[in-house]
Amino acid sequence: MAEANEQNNFQARDVALEQIAKRLGVRAERGRRFAELTSLRVGGAIDWVLSPETEAQAAALVDEMDQVGIGWRALGSGSNILADDGDHHYVVLSLKELKGELDFDGERVSVPAGYSLPRLCIDVARQGLSGIEGLGGIPGTVGGALWMNAGAYGHEIGTVTETVRVARKGDVIEIPGSDVQWNYRHTSFREGELLLGATLRLTPDDPEKIRARMEEAKSRRMATQPHGSRSAGCFFKNPPEGSLGTGRIIDELGMKGSRRGSALVSPVHANFIVTEGEGARAEDALALAEEVRERVKREHGIELEYEVELWRANEAKNKPEPDDETGELTRKE
Ligand code: EPU
């Protein structure tokens, strides 16, 4: 009975979604899997993937979904996410098509959330603008970088963010960067909030010098981190200052190369978990991560915090609630 009800709810949701996507002219796909959409190449089926192309379209879309109670999550390039192997019954709002163009105004650059972060770093360096060259090799989108305050080699995106554009009640609104808390790989943005773009304020410098610093960061990254393998970057946060870094701790425990099925601790950098093979399982990566956490807890008394986001299929993403009488999804005014 409960199962039949849930089935009906999803059918009503699907009808509503088709109408919304059609009305707004947004591409809507079914049958995609997280294994195709994340850099770890693991994770189960997704009910719907919707891909808005403009900031206004994306803002209207989430408003319509929120009004009828359709659960969604925003996805950039999926380079910091471990989605589990279950069936994910919510909408993935892919922001990869929201890439638009850069808009330069003196020291400022406005960039949409779906723009590639490495490309942005190259483009601003060319314009003689400094402040994000350390982020050059991070394989993500600008939206993802803002969401988690991406950082590397002395640069963090939050430091140079003058304003962020977010979706509110169907509109694109701009909030000052100073209203956001930019912490270590964490910000005050909350689930349900959609980031659409940002304006960064950078510092003029000689393009050649910026490029040289970017190359320097890139070669350090190439020498110390795995490239060409399937990872989500550093898996755990570093512990608070004063203790060794996570990579060093795991390395000294001799865990490089430790394996659980299709997942292993990278032999290059011990804070990277990489996956291998067709049909790799999120379950393996999670089991290995927990094994690492237990060892570190036992031997150092440190509770490692995940730096990657864990997306669980069974975490209720406000399931659609149809009207009791009509069975239709109703608008919440
Ligand atoms: N180390 C080891 N063994 C290892 C890995 C590292 O001994 O397997 C040692 C290194 O030799 C070095 C120290 O640990 O002495 C620090 O290593 P690294 O320079 O690689 O920096 P990290 O603290 O491990 C952080 C960020 C990276 C970022 C780099 C460069 C975190 C969790 N990680 O790594 O960010 O690229 O600094 O700025 O903050 C990410 O966010 O996904 C990420 C990879």
C-alpha cells in the first residue's frame, strides 16, 4: 500500500516536472547515473537530470520545483562528490550548461556558476588579473568552488568574491561576498540555496608573472597528487593546525595502496581515494574511507572529517506530497 502510494507520488511528480521543464525550455533527461556524472565514476541511478542554460532559467526552475515540493540537488562537474550506489529519487540540477561568458569590468570579472574553474583561471591570467592562480588545476566548476570555498596553494575563492548571485523566489539576486562565511572548505550556503554565479574582484599584475605562478602550482600538484585517475580530490579535511596533515598521517600508517574491491588509497597521495574498473562501487570507496577513519582514530585519536560530499540515496530529499483528494501536486503559496 505504502509502496503503491509512493509510486503514485512519483508519477504525479514526473508529470509536473515534464510540464515545468517544457514551459521553461529546460533539457530534462531520465536514465542517467552518478557513475557518469562524477569524477569518482561511481553511484546509482538518478530520477531526473535537468540542465538550465541561463541564470534566469535556473532561478525560475528551482522556484517552480520548490513550490510543488520536488526535491533537488545542484551538481557542477561532480568532482567533489561521492554518491552512493542506491536509486536517487530526486532531481539533479546540472549546472554544466550554465557556462555563459565572462564579463570583465576593470579589476572585476563576472562569471556564471557552470564555468570551468581551470578555464576561468587561465582567462583572468590573460587579462592580467591575479588572485586565483593557485586554483588553476582544480577540476571543478565555479559554482562548486564557491559552494565549498575551494582553495589551494595559498588562494581561496571566497577571499576574492565581491558578490554572489543566488536564486530567490524565482529571481536572480546578488548578495555581498562579505555576508557569506568563507571557512576552510566550507561556507554558510545551505542546502536548498542555488548559486548562479559571482563577481570576483582581482588584483592587476603582469600576465607573465601570474602565468608563472599558475604553472608553479600546477607542477607542484602534478608531482604530489594523482592525475588521470578517478578521484574526488582530497577525501578528508586536514585536522586543525598543530597536527600533521591528513595525507601524511595516512601515509605514515602505511595505508597507501590499501584496497577494498574497486577502491584504493592512492599510492601517490594518501588523502586521495581512487576507483578502478568498470562497474566500480561507491560502497567500496565508503568502506575504505571508514577503514581509514577508524585507523586514524585508533592510532592518533583524531576524527577525520569528510571533505568530499556524501550523497545518500535514502536521505529524504523532501519527497513530493500530492494533494489528498486530487492526487495532484499542489502549489504551496
Ligand atoms: N604528504 C605525505 N604523504 C602523502 C601526502 C602528503 O607525506 O601521501 C605530506 C607532503 O609531503 C607534505 C604534506 O603532507 O609535506 C602536505 O601535503 P600537500 O602539500 O599535498 O597538501 P595537503 O595538505 O595534503 C592540501 C589540500 C589540497 C590542496 C593542497 C595544496 C586539503 C584537505 N587538501 O593538501 O586540496 O591541493 O593542500 O594547496 O586541504 C582538495 O581540496 O581536494 C585538495 C586536494
